[in-house]
Amino acid sequence: MYEYAIAWEWLAFAARWFHVITAIAWIGSSFYFIALDLGLVKRPHLPPGAYGEEWQVHGGGFYHVQKYLVAPAQMPEHLTWFKYESYFTWISGFLMLCIVYYGGADLFLIDRHVLDISPPVAILISLASLALGWVVYDLLCKSPLGRNTWGLMAVLYVVLVFMAWGYTQLFTGRAAFLHLGAFTATIMSANVFMIIIPNQKIVVADLIAGRVPDPKYGQVAKQRSLHNNYLTLPVIFFMLSNHYPLSFGTQFNGVIAALVFLMGVTIRHWFNTTHARKGRPTWTWIVTVILFILIMWLSTVPKLLTGETDAAAVAPAFQQFAGDPHFPAVKQLVSTRCSMCHAAEPVYEGIVRPPNGVMLENDAEIAARAREIYIQAGRSHAMPPGNITDITPDERKLLVTWFESAVEGKKQ
């Protein structure tokens, strides 16, 4: 049913929107509390047990915030928890992973030039890697190494670099970067769900019972929160990277991923140092710019992008869509309206790489992208951008007829 393609597209849109909304909420609260924590000032008039305070102005009013390093003397009447932003960010992100990469594994997850595996095997590898990542990370944090915050972060960086290399040996470049984001985000959300919130609940239970809470719970939670703070920006980069094939679609995508993690650290270090009133280390921005230029260079060293499709991977799509009687006319239409940009060597002025790594130069590539062509240029006017190639309404109808005819033909 061709209606399925439209419904699936809207489902993906809804999941992505939900993901963005919850991610904004989580990142916003995370960045705020890290900045607040670093900006606390110790003053002699603070109540017993208070670690520091800060005055802030926002929205036409003043806020007076105090932090208790362990807990106040008694349980507050009203207590706001910050946890659901994290949970729903991960849930919506995993939903996106299922819709786009598991549902379209042959096209978006598997690159048979990299590793020739079936969709079920690829999905199992994906799921196992996310679970294993949390287990390894948690064991490292709970090991003796966990007592050395910066030593632990150095080891974690090595683990992330290894995963960057590993994912590029398993999946398409696009999926590798997305999985790096999912791998890191799983650790971050599990930190909240498995460590930070449970530790805070133990402290609350002690307060209610009249016991003095153990400070170790707050110390562990703070360490995990610090990790989340430094991992946030790389996750955002990887989640946005699928729109920029020059980041994921090169021979050096694993190296690029490793440098992205470093950029996240340098950027956050500037903000954290500034919030802590320890100066403004401009060297971090110089390093960040150098790293970004290096990434740009690595992305253009290879002449060609690695690509996302394989003739073997799209054989079923080829038989279905290239075998439809409307295909010859569609191929001619795509050649005249689309391939000036969607080619290995685009001829349209200002386009030096095929947008999103999509190439439509032969039968297999056109058949593999049938659904995207149908949605982007048939059912909607998203492509060509601004209708720069003057595609006509009748031509859009042809694309719709072709796709729906091929889908209906497969059912018969």
C-alpha cells in the first residue's frame, strides 16, 4: 500500500519532532544546572549544610538559589525532579532509530561493501552495542579508575574512539555516526535512570527517615552529571550529521568522529571555566577551530564519498520499481530534473557533492530511492528546492503513478 509510505513518513516526522522537543528540555536543564553549580559562591551567612549560593536575574525578576552538597536538614515541602526530559529524549531517539534505520536497514543501516550481513543481524548488532556500551562504561566508573575523574574521562575517550572505528566497520557511514550518537546518549540517559535519580532517592529516603545521608551518593551523581555535560555536544553533532554527508561519507569518518568528541570537550571547557569565574580560556576556541578545519580537510581528501547504497542491497527494490512500465519515463524525468545535483560529480553551480549523499545516475540508484523520490518530489514539492529545474505538475503525477503502480503491482 502506497499510503503506508506516507504514514511512515509522518510517523518519522512526529518521532523526530518529539525527540527534538525532549532533547531541548533535557539539554537546557543540564546546561543550566552545570552552569549554576560552577557559579556557586560560598558565603559565611549560608545555612548549615549549604555549599554555596548564586543570585540570578531572568524574566524581570531575581532568583536566589542555594545548593546543599549532601542534603538540607529536613525534607522540603515541594521538590522538583529533573528526569523525564532524559527518559523521553532516549525513548524518542530510539523510536527514530527503529523507524529510520531498522525499518530501512537495507538502505540506511547496511553497506554491503563494508559488511555483508542481513537486516536482522545488523539490528541485533546495533542493539547489543548500545547495551554493552552502558555495561562497560558503568564498570569503568565503579572500578578504582572511577576515583580519578580526568583519568576516567581519558579512558572513556579511548572507548569512544574504538566505537567510532568499530561502527564504521559494521554499518554505513551515516548509520555509524548515528549509532555513535545513540551509544553516547544511551550512556547519558542511563546515568540519569540508573545512577543519578536512584542516588537522589536514597538521600530523600534518608531525610524522611531522619537519617543523615551519605555524601557518596551526591559525589557519584555529580561525576556522572559531569560526564553527561561533556558528552552532550558530540551527541548533537552526530544526530545532525545525517544531513551532511561530508562528515560521515568519507574514508576518514572514524577519525572525524574522534575529533568531534575532542571539539565537544574544548567547547564545554570554555563554558564551564567561564561559569566557574575562572577566566575565559580563548585557547579552547582556537583549538576548536583548528579541529574543525582538520575535519573539513579530512572530508575532502578522498575524491569520492563512500556512498550509502549497493546494487546487491537494493536488488528487491530494483526489480520492483525498475521493472514497472512507467520506469523509462521516470528515468528520463530524473535525469533531466534531478541528476545535475544528485550525481557523483554534480554540474549544478555551487554544488560540489551530491546532497545528503544521494546519487540518481543509474537504474539501481533511482529504484533504491523510489520512496524518497515519491515523497520528496511526487507527493510534496520539497524537491527540487524552489523547483529550480521547473518540474511540472504532470511530471510530479508521473512520479506518484510510478511508485503507487509498482507498490500495487507487488501486492498482486
